[in-house]
Amino acid sequence: MSGYDECARQLGEMELQTRLPFQSYVPPRFCPAVDGVLWSRIRPAEEDDGSQSPILSILEFTLMPGVNVHDQSRPPGKLWDAALRYIGSIPGCCAIEWGPRLDRDNPPTGIAYTSILCTLHWDTTAAWRAFQYSLGFTPLVGMLASDVSNCCAKLSASGARIFGGQRRDGAAVVDVVSVVLDAEDASFPTRRSALEDDWNTLVDLVTKGHDGLRHSYAVWLENNASSFLGPVQAEAAAATRLNHFMAFLAWDGAQYDSHPIEELCDRLRGSLSSSQAPNGPIISRKAVQLVSEMPRQEDYHDPPRHPLAPHSLASILKADFPRQCSADLANLREHAQRTLDCSINDARARVRLFPAPRGSFISQGELYEGRMPMIPGRWRRGGYFNRGYHFVDVVWIQLKARAPKTQGPHIYTRLKNEIGALPGFVQAFWARDVQDKAKLAVLIVWEDQQARGPALHEYSRILDDLAASSVHLAAPLTHQTLTMPRNGMRPWLGNGRVKYLELVCFRVQPGLLERELFEHAYAAFANMTKASDIAGIPTACSVIKDAGGWQLAEPEAADGSDFQLFTGVLTWQSPEARQEWYEELVRLSSWSYEMFGHKLDALKILAAGGVTASFLEMQKGYY
């Protein structure tokens, strides 16, 4: 043994001795494992012949109220489809089958459910491990579910696909029966074999002559292993015990009858009642309306179709995001961190303007029963009526050619003087649209929405007078509203340090759930703008926290739609910084769907009505 290896061994023993007292009173955390080995512990170079065993992943999601992943016209259904297509791109994925759990009191035709059962068939343990390293269902669970169970079972080579190989003319209903034996009782192989024999005998007896049964298959679940690096003996033993038996019975949906499966469970319970174990077996069942789905592989090899010169978030979200898993999932985080560190160093050395966007993701393997991923905080509620926020009216003014240079300051001064005399007025700003020099924006800041109320009639009259008297307007005035936190206005009201402002408007389908989903997705995007927490690192842009938000009602909707309008407010250091950052975001999204692309994909899905952006240059003398 080399001196280096001996030193490493001693350090490992010291670390283990330090951890043992802690483990003696802290309940261990368990993560997905096969043969007692965590998904994250074996690198490809260390895999043995056991990695060739087919694996069945079994995941169950408890959905939040109001979530329906069946409706492909609504955001939850689109997000679910995006997750399935991404998972289907992972090499070794043989089949994806899922379905809602049926209410026992309702027939299959009247689905009432709060959970989804999903089975994923992997041709090898290595493929299953890649799924655990991947993004998997993680963002979906964070947005749509309140709890998740993530377990698996080893299959024989002939059983790699439980249901996937059978075509179904109609919907199938799958009864899932779980039998949990006492851990010590199940430690005897003869006891497990006896249970298997009892089960197969009862299935043949109860379903004999029943035309509705299509297929029956049973597996022993792998126990999740302790996530401690040095598990104690009891934890290691618990990881290798097989005491959870799970059986799947697929029925023709049109002929489904719950009575045979109820009789089968009753008979099994009776046959196991003679067990001498301290605790008898726990038998439970659930019925699932099965949907067999395997996305087409050709969907994953289309080249990225991003705009050649992305100039705004709106243009980026018009592109297609290939839902393709990355080739090196195990080292993705490390690679992304190195890329970010290099960009920070380059920004310090002035090789580039600012650091690159920051990516992040939580691996599928981090999801297990009793643990949910950490998700970004949702956008604030009720800001319009919160006295911690100013209320801002944005008046868009389209001028005729040659008029902006002389008329812009004049119109701004006129509005500021007249509106400034109204009660509740705080300040006014004006800006030019960088892409359209003939377009101006005047921002009127009120103390809050309640303070704006008494002045609303006179405020409207002033704008009507401007529209009627000015010969320089090329189009009617348009309006937008947003909120701004009082502390967020300080750099505006003080030294005027905000020079470039981008207002991004997202049109979201109606509904409270749609609002919450969008807020989650927008918060995830906002986190990408924070390149580093290290002090002194310049950033290209900043999403103003709590600024913008939901417009109370979209005025003058030309198409008569009822989309909800959300306005995001970003500040930029310069047009060059904005172009560099967006170009980098497009490149990184093409490189990794896990770290970057899925966040933009979610924004695109949730902003189903489209996205528009205005890039403004604040004018001198605006404060």
C-alpha cells in the first residue's frame, strides 16, 4: 500500500469514527439503490456484470389539487409530456407506462385521482443509474406534486418489459398489489419463495375463466440504501433485505371488475395469517388507468433551432428546445461549475464583459419518499394592495418620423408637470425604446394603487388631452401597469443608476394554478441571472426582485383573449452586455437541457399566449 493510500485510509477511518455517534441517534436518509449500492456511488468504470440486469423504476407522485396531466392543452399536461420526452431520450429506456390512480368508488370511465403511478423500463442497471443522475421528473415534481416515491426492482432478462410489449385496443386497468413482510421474516429465501408460489397459485385460481385479465407480473422491490458514506452495520443490513413484494395485474378496461382482485387479496391475507413473524404482512392495492407511452426516438435528434441573433428573451422563447439528455450526466454539475468559474475569471481579466448565466438542477436520484426538491420561492401575492410597493403606470407613445428627438422631452415634461400635481404622485421617468427610436415610454410612479384611485379620473383626462392635441403621435397611446418595491426604487429616485431597462410581458393561460406554475418557472429563470455570490463580481443583468408581477386586467386586448399578463423587470449594464448574456444563454441551453434548457422550456410552455419584450434606455433628466 502506498503512503498516499494509507493516508487516505486513515482519513476515512477518522471521518467514519466522527460520524458514528451522529448516526446513532439521527435517522438515516435513504436514496435509490440496487443491491444495496446507491445510484451515486458507482462510476461507469467500476460497474460489474450486475449492471446488465434490467431494471423497473416505479415512481408514484401525489399531485397538488387541481393538477390534471391528461389535458394536453393545459400547462400541467404539456410539462408532463416534456418530462416524458426527455426521459425517453436517455439511452436504455425501453418503455414508459403511467396512469392515474382510480378512485375505488368510481368506474374507470370516471377518473378521480390525486396520484400518478409511472413505470420506466431500463435495459440495464447502468441505464437506470443514468436516469437517477438525470433531470428526470425533478422539475415536474417540484411544480406539480406534493410528494414522491422513487423505487426500483431488478428484472430477469426475459422480463425487461412488463406491459410494453402488448398492444392494447382499449384502455387497460392495472391493479398494483403490495405485500410488505416483516424484515426478519423476509430474510429467509424460503419465505419469499413460498409467497411467490402462493401468489401465483391464487392468481391462477381466482382469475381462471376471467377473460379480462391480460397479464400478470410480480417483482421484489430493492430497498433504498443509507445515504451516509459509511453506513453502520444495521444500515448496511437493511439495504440488502428484500421484504417488499409488488405485483401488477393488467385487465381489459372494458371488462374490469374489482371483485376478483379483492378476493385475491383476501385469500392471500388468509394464507399468510399463519406466519410466526412478530408483525404480520401488510397488504394493500391500488388500481391505475394505464397509459402506455414511448415517445418516438426521432424526436430527440433534431438539431437545435435557436435564433441566429437572439436579442431578447422573447425571441429566445420562440425557439425549440431539444429535450435531449446530456451525454455525461454524472459530471454535468462539475463541468457547469468549471464553465462558470472560467467566465468569472475572464470577466475579471476583461476578456469578456460579464460572467455567464448560472445553471442548476437537482438529480432524479435526489427524489425519494419523504423528501422533496428545494424549489425557488414563489412570486409575492397581493403586491398591488401592499403598502410596501409603488404602483407604476407605463404609457407607451409612438411618434411620427423625425419627431422623437424634439418632441420626446417636451411630451415627458408636459405629462410630468400635469400629472405631478395630482395626489399620490411620486415620480416620473421616461425612456426610449432601443429597437424603435420613435417609441417612448413614460413611467408614472404612484405611492400605491389605493393612492392612485382618487386621481385616476384626472389622470385619464390628461392622457386623453395629449392624444387629442398632439399632432406628433403616430398611433393611439397604449398602457401597461406594474408594481415596484419601495426599496427597489431607491437607485431610481437617487442617482439614477438604472440606465437600461427591459420589460418582458408573458401571456399566461387563466387560472390560479397557471399563475403558481408560471411564478415557479420565472423564479427559476431569475436565479440564472445571479452569476456568483462572491462579492465584487459584476453581473450583466438583474431581475428586480418583486418588481412587475401580474397586471390586474389587460386593457384593450385586441384579440379578446383572457390571458393573464405578467411583467418581468430586468436591468442591464449595456446593450452589449445584454447581447453577450443572451447569446451565452442560447449556447448553454443547447449544451445542457438539464442545467439551462428546461428552465426556458418551462417558461415557453407556461407563457402559452406569447412573450413580448421592450428594451428601454432611460433618458438623462428622467429623475
